[in-house]
Amino acid sequence: MVYLTYVVVVSKTLYTNGCSFTWGDELSNRELRYSRLLSDKLQTNLIDDSMCGSSNDRILRTTFDFIRKHKDNSKDFIIVIQWSGILRREFYLNGWNKITPTMIGTNPYAECWYTLQSQRQDNQTFFNQVLLLQLWLEKYGFKYLMFRHDNGNTPQTIKDGSQREISDGYNTKYIDKEQLTEINMKTFPSYLSDELTFREYALLNGGGLKPNKHPDEISHQVFSDYLFKIFKKVLDF
């Protein structure tokens, strides 16, 4: 009797980047995060470059580093970018440092920045970041998807004891129609649609939230199914 052994060779790698939503914060097991579930569905290896509390500045910087290293073999990679809150920032001072709006009143750099920033500026900066990364990805032929982690208007409690709340203030009214035509909505469907962001899509389709408002296990499953459908339909993967 002859026994045949079949070996499945994984030839592609899924690269993901984002904040705590992609990292899988509050999950009972991080292997239940959407990136791992999606990687299994696509039968790829996984490189997860996400970090809790990540700003879009950091997401852009680290993804660009990855692109530069792998631009000559882009066909071997699939990229999924989860954009974070547009109010979060990164600055360099003896290393990369982050500030978030919840640090107002407790961090001098946050106090200074959020006194000077404006909603118009934050939305324009985000548009610039998306367009720049889109251009890099398409220039080198990467297959990719982008999405927002939530609708940008979910209240966050400032950690100074005052119980004050603040939201990211995401609003495309600050971006004119001509600019919007530059965004590839097929690969970034939630740029204009709040209902297609991670949190909102999951909640509308049976998912829930953990105590600190991160998506629960069902939400990660629901969203990985959604991303997989887009890959099959839009990117013909």
C-alpha cells in the first residue's frame, strides 16, 4: 500500500498594522483577533505590526518601513491597515513618543498639542496619510485593504480625574469633493461609511464590546468574515 502525503505550502504573508483593535486587546486569547482569523481564512503567514494606543503617525511610519524592505517582492504579501483615532499623535524626543487625547491634563506635551490642534487640521492630516500610503502600496503592487477602527465620534474619558470626555471628531466635510476622488474607496470602503468601520460593522452584525470598549471575540469573527469577503470579491484573491 502506498501512502501519499500532501503538504500545503504557504506562499503569501498577511501584514497587519493598527492599534489595540488589531492587537486584540481584552480578548480572552489573542489568537482570536481578526488578523489571525483572516490569515487562517486566506491560508497565509501573519506579521502583526500593531500596537496598543498606536497613532496613525506610527502606523504610517512602520508600514512605510515594511514596504521599503519588501517592495521588490510585493506579490508575496497582502496588507491590511486599521487606521486609528485621528487625534492621536507621535513625536520624536529621545525615541518615538505617543500622545493621545486622554492624556490631556496629565501630560505636558499632550496639553500643549491639544491646545493648538484643530478638527480641520486633524482631518486634513488623516487624508494626507491615507493618500500617501495608498500611493506607496499601489506603486509597488501590493494587494491591500484599509479600514477605520470606529466612527471617530465615540467618547473617550480624559484621565485627569475630571470625567471629561472627548472624541476624535472624524468628519469628511473638511475634505472637498475633488480630494475625495483620490481615495480608492474599493480598498478603503469605510473612509466615507461609518457603518463599515470595525466597531460599527461588528455591532450591527451581532458583535459586542469588552468592558473597556474593545471589540469582543464575536466582533473579531464577524469582521474577519467581512474582510475575507472583500478580498474574494474586490481583490479577486
